[in-house]
Amino acid sequence: MSPLAEWLREQCEALRARRVRGVLWIAADPDTALARASEWIAAGDWRAPLWLGPVNESAPDIPRLAAAKARSRLGQEHDLVVIDAVSPQGGFDPDAFGALSGTVLAGGWLVLLTPAHWLTPEAGPWRGDADYRRLTQWPHAAQTLEARYLRRVARELMAAESMAVWTPEAPLPRAGASRLSAGNPVQAQTPISIPTSSPTPTSRDADCLTADQAEAVARLTRLRRRRPLVLVADRGRGKSAALGIAAARRLQQGERQLWVSASTREAVAPLFARLAALLPEGRLDETGFTLTLAGQPAQVTWLPPERVLPALDDTDIDPHAPPTLLVDEAAAIPAARLIRWLERFPRLAFATTVHGYEGTGRGFEVRLRERLDQLTPGWRRLRLSEPVRWAAGDPLEALTRDLLCLDAEAASAETVAASAEHHAPRVVWLDREALAANATLLTQAFGLLVQAHYRTAPSDLRHLLDGPEVALPAVMLGEALVAIAVVQPEGGFDAALAAEIHHGRRRPRGHLMAQSLAFHGGYLDAARARWWRLMRIAVHPALRRRGVGSQLLAAVEEAATAAGIERLGVSFGAEPGLIAFWRRAGFVTLRLGLTREAASGEPALMLGRGLTPAARDTLAAMAADFRLLLPDLLSQAARDLDPEVAASLLWEGEPGPASNALRARLAWFAEGGGELALVRPWLRQAWLDWWRHQPAPGGESALADTPKESVQDSDVAAALGTPAAIATAVAALFQGHDERLSDDGRRGRQARARALARGLLAAAGEGGDMVKPAPGE
């Protein structure tokens, strides 16, 4: 047995005994690093190895995976993962590292290959590696970008202790990098991980591995009406498995249908894997899990978020008793959608990861807690703290947390309150070199952005530090960072390239908004003009509605004007609260995407604000074009857009002039003449005129997607402005969903439509010649 094989055998035995995972860092030139990795693989007896990185003839012959496909391995397990960040065509992919670090078994190893200069992070200029191609924006190239992020990663690696390091001159791996400078001859400090066999359960429940997990399963199994459960946990705590165990038990107890939702199918793979293991007689496919129990069919159905509410309209679903809904990674789903689910599903559980690329449980709780208290005051929260898949203190978990800044936290509410007593908010423009070196400020900045966004990827931190031309205006309160924006310059293409973009013949990297408006919107000048796009903006929860966000936006506008920028823009997943925020800031809607974006699960919405009279006129013309297009979009390509979002968009624009002919036709229909199909254009126009006279919609209270029966039992004429009535009117009049009017067939729908006409006539009689309120009035 070779010295390396003997060393590795001893280390693996120690890892398995301690139920932890090992980390090996090989820092060398590409040829040496690949040769060392080959030696390592040959020295061990690996059952499920994986090589992540570009195809390389020098790489060992084990299963390979491109970094872009790393998420496909979520829910799987490996005893060895080698991450090739040293090959010139590869580079360090933080998203892939974050995804695959969680697939390493206890007793297994993660091996990271990097260039030799990572051992001296303070030396020389740092430039982007090959993976920085994903970060580039025309006209910048990857190798020209500053690599503050990579320098920070190298610093974290050098500070890690529970990790083995194999340098070019050493015959065997040695102790943690932080000890190398002291010349420590100790060959390695044992890293930690989960055993190859299942850990000894700390729970009396035979299906559960920890008392935490058993408690979660017990609560999920006995979910009560109107008492939702919120599970929060770090990665590796068995949260998804607990959902799967509970689903199996609910089926065994006689429940015949459960629904499962998450932002992606991959996120619930562990849930369905545990369910299938407990009920092996069932069948698992892409739609969910089915089996027969006691001669009766039973199923757990997977539904993407946008399909959950429409599925309630299926003929075999009782609206009074819908299936139990289990939601995994709820932080990655817009709060407005979760609130509507709270209103529609008597039995409901939300589970989410507190730290990690899946989303952020902190932001989730901030956004949802108030509505949980209002709608379901009996809700309960349970945190899973004990690791299931590896022991507490696992070195790879700690390293992943430190490298990817997964524990980033905004300044505490107490810190902000104390600072507010002695300091006034002041706007600063953060220097990214200083930010990368200031752990406290970086944690506050990134933590605040994570908290405010539905899903944050590890690569977002890299973009924050190294994205080309990115600017970071922030608001400080003493030493506490309380607001931040991420600003990305766009546009400014020359005439020839702008024309190529406009006609779809070229698609340079980046410039999302400028290119989308030029190609999809048909506006050539959108590519020629210079924009500042606000990619993200976040205000500390303790200071919201205190004018801090407005102070930050005013500073951005002042700086943009000074830099000769004429247009500001934003693009985000369409949500009424965000639409209302940007509308109050003077932005107008320019484009609605036709597909749902990955981060929010909603179609992308683009808004802009002109900073000069000419730019304001140009954007006003674009907004008028969008209002002209919107009804067609809602009736066809955007037919499944949430009525709440559609209502927010329809509010923009001026009401039509009062018309006696319109009122006469409505009165004829209201009194029993004709039918809905014959008056829909007039009814739609009357509703739109009424709606545009109302105060601007949006804000934190979402329009409720209330059950259809409550709409039927209410007086629509008297409750024209209720959330349920608004959602029903938009769905029926603009999106062709007449079924939203009534469950009582054609006659019931006609009766509801006539009641709507009577309500509009009454409102017109009371309102007279009203003036459209401005946003915020």
C-alpha cells in the first residue's frame, strides 16, 4: 500500500467514526494539480465518485459533470467530489460548489483544485478565471475583470483549519492552510463528514434520524385546519425528508390526495425519494407519486407554483376541502402567492432553508409573519437544528458557509435602533475593493440583499464584488448599513450594433433591459440610450416606510444625471407590491415578459423612468404602447397571469370619457337584456374606467384570491372594490376565465355579470366626473 493510500485509509476511518466529511485543497499548476487528483483517486476505494469541471484528457476516468449541470445532482450522494477550478477552461463556479458540497456523504471527501497563486492571496493583481465568462457584459472580457471575489475565497481557504492541503512541494497532504506558514509538520487534521452507513438515530421514531426531524414529522402528520406549520432549517437537517415521511404517513392514515409545490422540481427530489422508499409499492414519475392503499388510489402530486391555484378549479376537487399542501423551499416563492395559498388551503405547511442558495428563510419570515398572524393566528414555527446527514461541526459545512457567505446577516434591529439615536442616514458609494476586505460590512450588505430577494445564488456575491461597472450606493446609519442598491449600467451601443440587436441578429452578453426593449419591444433607441438598471434594492426592515428608500433612489438619480444617464430601469418578477413601489417612485411599465423567470416564478416586468424631458416623453410613448398591447396579452399569451398582477397593470392609464351610450348598454344588460358574450367589450371598458378612478393598487396587502363560493354569496354590486370582486372582474373580462364568476354554470355566470354591470352603473352615478388619483394618494 502506498504512503498516500495508507494516509487516506486512516483519515477515512476517522471521518466515518466522527460522522464528518473531509476537505482536501490541492493548489498547484494545472498539470500538477490534475496529477495529484489522479493519485488521490487511485489511492482510495470510491463507490460514487464525481468529477466536476470541463472535459480534460488529463483528468481521471471517473463520472464527469459540467458545472452548469451541478443542480441536477441535488438529492444524490457521493463519497468523493472533485471540483476542478484549476484548468484554464474551467474556473471556480460558486453555484456548483454550493450545490455539490451538500451531496458529499459523511466519511467522504470534497477535493478542490485551484491555481497555486491562491496560496498567496495578497500577492499580485487578481483577474477573472474562465467562469467569469458568466459575469461578463459587453464589451468586457472575463480576463479583464477584477477578481476581488476569488481573492476573498483564497483568503477564506487560507484561514480554514479543519482541512487538508496538498502543496506542490509536499509528498503528502498537510494540516490546514493557516498553519503552513508556521512550518507545521503535522500531516493532516482529520476533517469531518457523515458515515457511509446511516448515523445512529437520536430519535425513537424508526423513520427519523434526529429528535428534531421526528418532531417535525409528528407535527406535519397531525396538521390542523387553519394552523399552518412553518419549518425552517439549515441545509442537511432533514427538512425535505421530513415532508416525505409525513406525506407517507398521511396516505397510510387514509388521506388520498396531497399536493407538493416548490420553485423547482429538483428542490423536492429528496421529499419524493423518501416517500418512495417508505412506500415501495408505489410509482414515482415526473408528476408525483401514486399507489393503491386498501384498494383505493392515492397520490402525492407535484405542482409548480403557478399551477397550484388553477388546479383548484379541476372538477374532482372540492373547493371546501382542498388537498393538504406541502410547500418546500417556500422562501423562493413570492410572498403574495404564499398568502393566497394561506387563504385557500385549510391544511398547509411551509418549509424553507435558512441559509443557502435555495433562498433565505430570514427574508421569508420577514415578508410573511405579519400575514400569518392576521390570517392564521394559530400558526406554529419549528426550527430543525440537529444535522441529519453529518455531525455537528462538519468542516465541509463550515467551509461552504464561509466561502459562499451563506451566513450573511443584515445588521440587527437592536444595532439599527441604537445607531438611529445618534446618527442620521447618509448615502455613500461603496468601494468594492474595501468592501471585499471588510467582512462586517460585506456581511451586512449581502445579508440585506439576501433578505430582500426571493432567491440568492452564491454567484450573486461574485457579481456584487466583480460585476463589470457595477455601482453600490448605500445608506449608512453610523456603522450600520441600512439600505443598498446594485446598479448596472446598460445600453450605449453604437448605431450598427444597435440595429443588429433590434433585428435579432446579434445578442451581446448582458444589457438585459436595453436589449429586451430593443428586440422584443421594437425600440431601436432603447439599445442606443444609456441606462442605469437597478438590479436590486433593499432597505432594512427596521427602517422601511421611513423615507430611506426614497433617499437612496434620489442619490442614484442625482449621480445618474451627473454621469449623463437619461434613463433608469428595473426588471423584476411581476408582483403588485413591487409594482406599487416603483410606480410611486415615478416609473412606468414598459414590457411584460411572456415566460416566468427562475428567481420569482413570475413573468418579468420592466419599468423605466426618464431623467430628462426628452427621455420622459420617450418612455411615456413606450408605456402607452404597452397599455395598448396589454388587453391582447391578457386574453392570450398572459391569460394565466395572476389577476392581482393584471389589475395592477391595468390601472395605469387614463379613464375614457363619460359615455351615455356605454351607460345605456350597461343598463340594458343589467336589466336582463343580451348576455355576457355580447356586451363584454362595453362591460370591460366600464370596469376599466371605474378601476382607473380608484387609488393606486398594491402595497403590502395583496388582493385576496378568495374562493369562488364567497364571490357568489356576496353582493358584487355593493362590493365592487373588494379584492375578490376585482380579481373576478379581471379574470372574467380580460382573461377569458368566465368560470371565476360562478360555479353555478352559465346561468350563474350571467347573473354575476349583470350584478357587476349594476355595480358599475351605481359607481358611475355616485362618482360623477372624477379625477384619477396619483400613485400614493
